[in-house]
Amino acid sequence: MFPVPRINDSRDVACNVATLKSWQPSASFELIKLRADTLKQIRSFFDKNQVLEVDTPTLSSASVPDPFIESFQTRYIPLTQTMQTEQYYLHTSPEFAMKRLLASGSGSIYQISKVFRQGESGRRHNPEFTLLEWYRDGWDHHQLMLEVSQLFTLLLSPCVELAAPQFITYEQAFQAVLGINPHTVDKTDLLACVAKAGLANVLDDNEHRDRFLELLFSHTIEPSLGKKRGKKRDKTNNMPGICFLYHYPASQASLAKTGMHNGQLIAQRFEVFIDGMELGNGFYELNDAGEQRARFEADNHSRKLMGNNEVPLDENFLQAVGHLPECAGVAIGIERLLMVMSQSQHINDVIAFPFERA
Amino acid sequence: MATYSTNEFRSGLKLMIDGDPCSIVDNEVVKPGKGQAFNRIKIRNLKTGRVVERTYKSGESVEAADVMDTDLQYLYNDGEQWHFMHPETFEQMAADKTAVGDAKLWLKEQDMCTVTLWNGNPLAVTPPNFVVLSVTDTDPGLKGDTSGGGGKPATLETGAVVQVPLFIAIGEDLKIDTRNGKYVSRAKD
């Protein structure tokens, strides 16, 4: 492993970015090389574990109905111009196509692909980014969390000193930080908790309770996940670690199976955090076609209520879901991983030509 | 009423928040892979100088503050107000004690200052980064002591007191950095 530059001062980074000309890359060649080496290591990891690399389309005639994910849209124009043009979407993750492979009997598979999400731009977001997504045939999300931990430890340990991985439930995190049970707290107590956190007036009181949980989560819980506090109040003693959060509210199941835990219906879903930053999301994959269609239709209904366009459902995927084996899958943002490895404060430090220079 | 949408948020943007004009210091997009996006901003209240955090649901709009910086020449202080003039239109404007704040220690007649206007009225005054002010009072100078070791207080023509080297004498013109209130050097003619 070559030496990784440590960039600790965000002001230096901002200054660095500002002084470079826009035709030049915003990432240093050290970090461009770090990306190449990391992708090589990931491929070798999956090769050793006998997970097959696959390649699925970037363009799709259907898209994801998640109310908080917007796709880029484009049109296919036949050369003859005699036919109508057709609407296509750039994928926001290769999930649907990869599950069609799993349902067809591929066994465990992985893919490293560029994905596209509208409007997501900032210190930790680039509208086009690299996703590592993999599925383990016959596994559940608990087994997959262990493999994510193994891969992260392999990639990160030469670059940063890591605390031992942590596995906590969504409920435990809320109890520890805010003293509420996110599954059972009533709306009045939830609003009181939001106000106490200084976040009153951000949302309308009549919004869905999940929006308030997300608000509390991203402002008061997420920043502390995957951060082991050093002794005393010395910040230099703080050590990053890998933190898995699992068993989300059933209403946030997305494409995960639901299940019972301590008498509570929960989503068999997890997310992984390092140093207060989300790196990935995983599911024990739902393989009930009727339930999946109902969730998509509910998503499209939410979109309509929010004044957004409904999206055409992926019928190929919906037909495949019922044939999906028991499996678990996860998607990891490669740029975020590179940020942790290089201690970068801005995603532009790990992308040769970020959105503003694309 | 002019407004800005959260996607226009950037450092330096001026917003009306709780009835006060504020300037964005930092804008962070908080967007989980699954779930609602928020813009979390740090804002400086331009009246009080205090920095606070605020969160908005992405896509919302916030009222814009009519705040602009103008370069004006400082004319004089009448005991209550500080008077400034636009160098081209000769339009005059008066700023009160709250707007001038600590800048009063560095205001020298005829110097160009940045006056921040809110709805056309002075909100804050920023002196030039460096000013030349003469010493009105200090202990007698020690001739030949140019070592810079140690120092003594000196009162300047504006009433400001700065720490200066021992060799500085009454009547000398000094260059002062107004951002930290420190002596830089003797003024060169």
C-alpha cells in the first residue's frame, strides 16, 4: 500500500480546490491511485469469495418509485426519426437488474457501477457516483453485515486505525441518544423530542412520523455513529469505527423483508456508518411479489401527494421478485469509502472530475 | 418578496431569519440514501454577529435579506453618529453606535470603509484591513531600543490603545491591522 496523504484541515481542502483550474482534476493523483488500488482489492476479495462480477444496464425504461430518490431522465431517438422517442432513466442503483439475475439462478453476484441521482450535490454527495453492490445467495442480513465488516477492515486498516465494529439496533440508538423508542413513541412525544433537539418548525406537524424520525436521526444520531470517543475530551483521541445499525421501522423497509423482533414488527434492513457518515444500506431481500408491488404503489402515491411525477414501475423486476431466492444484498458508496481512507473532508477530493467540472 | 430556494444556498447568501438579516456561513446537504433531504446551515446574524444553526427541508424557500456592501468614505463623528459619503454620488449617510460597533476605534477621517446596508440603512461598518493612526500618548521612547523585546501601551488618535515596541514616541504614525488590533510597523511616508 502506498502512503495515503492525510488531509485534516477542511480549510486547506477548500483552498486547494479553489486555486486549481477547472480543467484540472480536483482529486490528487495519490487519491486517483487509491481509487484504482481499492477497486483492485475489492475485485480480488470477491474473486476469492467466489462472488461473480456482473454488468447490468445503466439505462432503463422503468425507474425507482422511492419518493426521496429522483432519477435522471433521457430519451432514445431512433435514427429513422419515424417512431416516437422513448423515455429512459439512468439507474439510481443496479438493484432491480441484479435481482433479475439472482431470480434466474446466478448465485452470489457483485457489481461496481456508476449510478445517478438528481439533486444530490454537496460535501458528501455527487450526482454521479460509484456504487459497489453485492448479493449473497442464501444469506440473511446478519451474515452480510459480517462480510461488509470484513471487507471494510481489509480496505481501511492500512489507512486508518479502527475501533472494533459495533452492531446496534435502530431502537438502541434512539434510546441511547434521545431516550425514546422510535417504534412506539406517539406523535406528541415525538414532536416534543424534535423540539427539544432544536428542530421545531423544520417540518409541518402533520407530516408522517418517519420524516420526524429521519430528521432526528440525521441531526442527532448519525453524527456520532462509528466514532469511538477518546478518553477525556481530547478530540485527537477519537477513533473511527465501523457501526452497523439494523432493524429499522417496518414503514422504512423499502425492499427488505419485515420480521418480528421483541414483539415489534421491524424491517430486516441495515445501514453502515463510519465516523458519522453513512456508507451503505443493506436488506434481507423481500421476495414476495405482491408485497413488493403494494410498496411500490404506496411509494408512487406518496410521490403524487408530494407533487412529484409518478414513475413507471419496473414490471420485469416485479415479475422476478417472486423467483428471488432467500438472499441479502448491500450497496456501498465507493467515494465515501475513499473519503474515510484518505480522511478527506469533501467528496471532490476523491473524484477526478466532480459534477462542477464534468 | 424575494426568496431563495435551498438549492441556491451557499456561503455569503443573505437571508431573513426570525426577522433579522443573516449571512450563510456554511451550507451542508443532509441526505440519507433512503429518506428526506435537509439543508443544514450555519448563519451569522448580521445585527448581533452570533452564529447559529438552522435546518430546512430541501426544496423550501426562505426570504432573502436586502443586504449589500458599499464602499463609503468616512467623514466625521458628530458625537452621536458617524457620517459617511459615497465617493462618486457624494450622497451622505449616518451610522449609529450599534452599526459602527468596535469599528469606531479604527475610523480615520477620509479613509474608505465597507458599510453594509440593510434595506438601505447602515447595519455594520468594516474598517480597512490596515489603517495609519498617530500616537497621542505613550511612555517616553527608549532611543536605540529596536529589539522589539517587550512593549508598552500607546493611545492612538481615535482613542484605541495598542501594544507597541518601546522605541515608539508620541506623534509617530503607526500602521495597525484592524482585524486583530495589532501594531504592524511605523508608517512609511
